[in-house]
Amino acid sequence: MGYKIFSIIFILCGLFVMWFAIFGKKKEIKEFGSGVPTNFIDVILMMIYKLLPSIIRKILLFALGLAISIGFTYILFKMW
């Protein structure tokens, strides 16, 4: 039961990220990030993300949301 609720919450989070990628404003998408980087890989990824144009950021956010939704939908139906 717990994994079903967990999966549904993350599916909704993935859908929110996809919605944000499509309907979010440029300024909101530019500020969207993980906050303070905690390790070197985070620093590199944050620099790459900040240097990319807005359309590429939208595509990456949409792909991230899609991957989250598909992955947790698979988990939900696989464990059913």
C-alpha cells in the first residue's frame, strides 16, 4: 500500500514538472533549480543548466518530468 501512494505522489510531481516546462514563464524556469549545490557534480550541472538557453531548459525539464512519471508508473504497475 505504501509504495502505491509513494508512486502516485511522484507521478503527480512528474506531471507538475511537465506542466511547469510547458506553461512556466522564462523567469520562473531560469530560477528553477536545486538550490545550493552540495557536491562538485551539482556545481557542474548547475553551471550547464544556467548557461543553456530557455528553450533547451524547457525541453530538459519536460524530459525530466516525463521520465519521472513513466518510471513511477512502471513501478506502480509492476508491483501491482
